[in-house]
Amino acid sequence: MSTPEVVGHRPASVPPVRRVRALAAVGLARLLATQSPARIRAVLRQLAGRTPPATYAQAKTARDDVVAVSLTCAAREGCVPRSLAVVLLCRAAGRGVTWCVGARRVPPFGAHAWVEVDGRPVDEPYPADYFRTLFTEP
């Protein structure tokens, strides 16, 4: 049995300059998502530098842009490229967010990747304690 899913793909809703930036971040994130977690963390560490933290609104805008321009990132299964694209987009703007990877607290097993600002997941459809964090990359 299949379950219908609606994804928020609305590329025209993003201004052209932000759309180009989001598409570039998605492209890089899709490449980075093919790497091992250790390699991803190393790359994110190199990009971090001394970036000041993003506000929740800035991170949510980045997430909305990424979801609007990419069907892969808009889908529920696109959490790794989506979260990486948000991190890359925020860091390109000189802001930092925390990249998190975790697993569901209750069976069945389900892995997930997301971004946080001040310990708060950015625009996730799950309660804050739904996933157990396995590692983070600030």
C-alpha cells in the first residue's frame, strides 16, 4: 500500500538570486551526501571557520528555499541532502547552523538528518525529542 505525499516544490516562489544560490547549495549537498559521515563532518568543519550563528528565521528561510527548488530535498527521504544544503546555504551567507544526524527513539528504526539553531530543530514536522541525536557538527 502506498501513502500519498505532498511536497512543497515551488521554485517560482523564491526570488531569482536566492533561487540560484539554493540550487548551487543543493547541487553541492547532493554530491556531499554521497560521502561517508566522517568525510561530511570534515568538510563541514573546514567550511565552518568562525561563522556567527544563524537565527531561526535565517535558517528557516534557507530551508524553505532549498525545499522550494528541489524535489529531492522536499521529499521526506531527502533529509540528508536537504540538511546539508541548508548548512551550505547558511554558511555561504556567513552564518552557522548545527548539522545533526540521529535515529528514531521508538521502533521501527529510522535515521534522520536535520539542522538546529540554539538546540531547536528548524522547521521539522516531528517533536523535538522524536529523534535521538547520534552526532552533530556545529
